[in-house]
Amino acid sequence: MSGKANAIVAQSGGPTAVINSSACGVIQEAMKSDKIDKVFGATNGILGVLQEELFDISAESVEAIDALKRTPAAAIGSCRYKLKSLEESRADYERILEVFKSHDIHYFFYAGGNDSMDTADKVNKLAADTGYDLVCMGVPKTVDNDLAFTDHCPGYGSVAKYVACCAAEAGKDTEALYTRDTCTILEVMGRNAGWIAAAAGLAAVSEEDAPHLIYMPETNFTFEKLVADVKEVYKRLGRVFIVAGEGLRDKDGNYITAATGEFAKDSFGHVQLGGVGEILNAVIEKEVGIKARFNKLGTNQRCAMHFASLTDVNEAYMCGQEAVKAAMAGENGVPVFMRFDRKPLEKKLAKYL
Amino acid sequence: MSGKANAIVAQSGGPTAVINSSACGVIQEAMKSDKIDKVFGATNGILGVLQEELFDISAESVEAIDALKRTPAAAIGSCRYKLKSLEESRADYERILEVFKSHDIHYFFYAGGNDSMDTADKVNKLAADTGYDLVCMGVPKTVDNDLAFTDHCPGYGSVAKYVACCAAEAGKDTEALYTRDTCTILEVMGRNAGWIAAAAGLAAVSEEDAPHLIYMPETNFTFEKLVADVKEVYKRLGRVFIVAGEGLRDKDGNYITAATGEFAKDSFGHVQLGGVGEILNAVIEKEVGIKARFNKLGTNQRCAMHFASLTDVNEAYMCGQEAVKAAMAGENGVPVFMRFDRKPLEKKLAKYL
């Protein structure tokens, strides 16, 4: 590019506590560059591009842009809209480039998960094929911590800290009232990855501390093992605190929320409906005979800015900054990665594995 | 009483973020008095007294006692054990006095809700009837904020702050992803009282902010109204954030979780099971035709010390202190109350009423 061009920043997929911190990093860094004029925001991710719903986010006040760093969820707006392959959805990709052209956009910063990285990659390829000058940079984002290449993902640290605290606090609640509410199940996010569930163990200091059991989607979950585990902990401590990922699956890879066997039926023979927390709750009450209850933090866990990790906020911001710095240095089509030593974390959580 | 006597402190009912702050106030104030020797803790409330499971809590380190002020749940242990009338459960009441006598306990500080205040009152009456020197003082505690006489209850301020923050944060999440996850339901505690649900509106600044709808147990809930309300908000904003108390009831006073009418059935004609969040979720998806999800904070809301209200912590501590001060000043059988101006709060929440 010669002279100044415009940039666009978009957010995709499930919000996190810090995806706005990344956007802030992109915007503030881009506004420093003499190659970039305006920075547009795309309302609701790639949908906003397709529908040409853009706004000049660099025209917002300095204070408003800075406040993004500590605002949860996705302030520019997110979406779940998966573009298919270039062959199948060529019209969509061409539309994206058309909108970019009409707004003189030559830098595309896309914060999202694996699908968003893939979308940015395909837009980039079509631009190259058609001779349109475009730099596409991915900014990693997901609470699930399951992105390729990067050691960990912005968004994960905050949900990990929050969930660990929630397990410790609700664990004390269960300990206080175990004579009545003997078993608590904390259902957490992570449909295919157990990172969030695993993090719930981070605040445990002794063997008596919650959580006593953690079930992750990667393990082969069976109701038989659940019942045996709960009985063992109950016998030892008189109370049980369980953390369960929302995506628990049986050995055949089927979600237990779609289970049809004997354990999936209540005492009237009706199939148990509901999420993992509810099903575990029902099976434990029926098979172990102790009173159980479940907490489902839901979207509150991924947007808990009130207890966000400052490290996570800062890393997310830096990922946004680095995407712009790399683009200005001539890189293209490379998502930002982070490197890190995982060993201390693995050691801490070994007892649950 | 002439000379020194021992005191006992017990906790009852559902834990809160600050019931330990009250215990701390009792213990630290009692240890200042020259009328009190040891302060016993009763493991798991009145159950601990009945089973003579007491321990000398005043023998704990100064640091450990002080840490109670910022420790959630009930560190001494709580229970849900309702003593019946003096006539029906005389043996239990006599057992309590017997245990008190054998440990030279003449001061009984009981932190709890209406039932606990009642228990303390009955123990007090029997002591008076049988000529045993006993001072019983109630320390108010409940997240539900439904205790008689006191303006508000220690425990409520913290859950109110937490739930308001959760509604604001999850509301931003819904706003970010409304193109897909259009409706969010936040189920909160309060089986018979809507104070916690109402508090979820405290962080809303504009009409567009979550929560858009709040349903409390005191209102006559109908599914027809729910569907009409959701349609109206959806038409106006394109998204809907609902806060619902766990104890919603229909006009006949029946819990909607036990509903049997047309709205209570899924599209296969099966009766919806589960809590309020789950039922509202199913009815909205079926009748309004938008995707909904629900968060159930469960016990996490009542023990969220990580976001407790400092005012609440301090008030809870002072209630504990005042109970001891009043006992030392010769009062007996009077629970501690708080007075407060409710008008600003009522004004803030008027739009939901």
C-alpha cells in the first residue's frame, strides 16, 4: 500500500471478559501508525461486513476506546456465522472484498477462535487471487483455550480465575451445610475442551477442599464411575463437590445429555432432560441417595470482568497490539500466538487426571 | 450471672458471604468482656448443641478469628434443623439446656433467619421457666432479606451487589451475541421473596440495559404475560434479558416449577421438569420462537465473598458486636435490628414494579 488506508476490526464467536481488551490493543496501536487512517468496527463480526454495517470506531472518544480494555463481552458486536469454503460461499467472500474496497479497507483484524482464523485466511487468499491489497491478521480469543498453535488463549485466564474462585466459595458453602445439601455440582463451559473444568481445581489447597471430582469432555465419562466416585468421596468426607464440563461424553463419543440408558431415566422411567448439571444431579440423588444441587454459571463465567485476570487483560491487549505491529512490519495471514511454560499448571492439576 | 461464664455462637440456615463476619463480631466483642470466659462454637448450628459437638473457638489464633470477617459460607458449620414447639420437642429443648449447663454456657448467640430467632426465643423461655440463667441473642442473617423487624439483613447487600453485577455483565454478553443467543434468563435465589431478583436491576443505567424483565415470587406470574412481555422487548430491542426468582408462583400460589397446564408441556406433550430458568427457557423457545439460554448462579450467589459488599461485611460484623454489647448491658431475647431509608432504592427499581 502506498499512502494511508483504512483498517477494520471485528469480533466473532462467544464473548469473553477480554475480547474488548484485544480490540482496544488493535485500535490504539493502529491509531499510532502513519499507514492507517480510520479504524472501522464491523457490527456483529463478519455479518456486519456482509451487511455493510460499519462505523468509525477511531472517531470515538479517547476515554471510550480506553474503557474497552476493561469492558466485558464484545462491544463491537459478535456473531456465530460460519462461512463455508471459497467454492461453496464465493459470493460471501466477494461481498466482503467489495465492502472493503468501497471503504478503502486494506487491513483486517479479526478476533476469534479457529473458525474466525479460517475465515480471515480465506478472505486473504481471495484478495491475493484477485490482486486486492489486503493484510489479514487473526487475534486469538476463546474461553475454551482450544486454539491451535498458541499456548493459551486470551479469555481463558479470566474464566479460569473466576471458576476456581467459584469452586472454592461454593465448596465452602457445601462444607457448611453438608448435613442437608450434601453434594454440589458446578457445571462449567467447554463443550469439547476440559480446560475450564480443570481450572476449577486451582484454588484447592488440601485434599478436603472442593472440587473433589472434576469431569472433562476428554475423559470417557460413565455413570457407573460417577456413582462409584461420589460414594467414595462421600464415605471419606461426608460431602461431595463436583465440577463438570458441559460437554461430557460417553465412551462412544455421545453427549451424556442425550443419554438413553438406564441411568438416563428417572424413577418413573422418563428420560432425564436438561444439561450436564441437571443430569448428574438426578443420577446422584437416585443412585447414591444423597441430596444434590447444581450451579450453572452459564454466560456469567465468560464475561466476569469484575474478577478478570489482569494478566489475561494485558495479554489480550498485547495480542491486539502485536497483530497491528506485525501487519505494519509486513507480515500477513499470521495469527498472533503466545508461548508459555505449562509444567507448573500440569503439576498442580495432576491429581484430577 | 456473678463471675465469668461461657458463651456459645452458632450459625443456622443457608450460608451467606458475611455470616462469618457476624460470628467474628460476636467472638471478638465477647473476648473483650470481663463477664465471658470461653466462646464455644457449635458445629453445624443447633445440631452441634444437641449432639454436644462444641469447640473452644476463642482458643483459635487471633489471625484465624480475624480472617472470619472475610471468609464466605459458615465456618462454624450450619444446619437446617427446625425445632418444633416447646410442647412437641420438649426433649430437644431440655437437651440444649443440659449441654449449656454442662459447659457453663450462659450466653447464646444465634445467627440465622426467622426460624433460628424462634428457636433462640423458645430456648430462652424454657431457661426462664426452669430458672437457668441464660441470655439469648439473635443475630440476623439471610440473603433473602425477609426477616421481620430489621430493615434489611446482613447477607443481602453482598448478594444484591453480586447479582446486579452478574446481570450487567451477562446482559452485555447477550447484547454482543443477540443475532444468535437472543434471550438470556438469569435464575436467582429467593424462594418467597423477590429482593434478590429486584437487586439485579440496580446496575441498569438505560432502558436498553439488562435486565429488561424481572419476575419476583410476590407477583402473580403467568406464562401468557411472560410471552407477551418477551415479544414486546424483543420487538423493541432485538434481545431480551430476564431475571427470575427461583420461587415464581401462579395466581393460585402454586410454584410454576410444578405447573401442569399447556405452557408446562414441551412440543412432545411432556411436562417440563426443572427449575424456573429451565422452564422459562423452554416456554420462550417454544412460544416466542427465539433461542434462549439460562444461567443459574445457585449457591455461588450467596457465598461470593470475592465481590462482597464492604458495607454488608461491616454491618454483619456490627450486628454480631451489638448482640454481645446488648447482652452485656442486660438485654435478653432481643434480636439485633437495623434501620435504613429505603426510598432511594424503591425509586431506582420502580420501573420493574
